[in-house]
Amino acid sequence: MDRNFEAKKCSYSINSYIKVLDIIFPGYYIDDLYFIQDNTPIYIANKVKKWFEDNGIDTSD
């Protein structure tokens, strides 16, 4: 994932996380399972939540 070097801790961005999800997730997700994440800000961002919803993936929020 690409880091956001303008961020306070040079952390990852929401867009870089979604890019990884786009590449990796479709081949590994199995229906009827929940995808569990912690409460890291990029994981709970509305844009990320919408990505999961748009892709029919249940999360543990």
C-alpha cells in the first residue's frame, strides 16, 4: 500500500486501502462470512464502509 507522506505519521490513506481491497479481496472473500477489522480510522471511514457495502461484504461494525 502507498503511504501518505503528508499525514502526521506517514500512515496509509483510505484510497490506498481501497486499492488493496480492489486487487486482493474479490478472489478471497467467501459468502456468508464476516470481515473483521479493528477501529483504525482508515478501516471505519465512510468511503471504506461504502466499498464493503457496494461489494456485498458483511463487516463486524
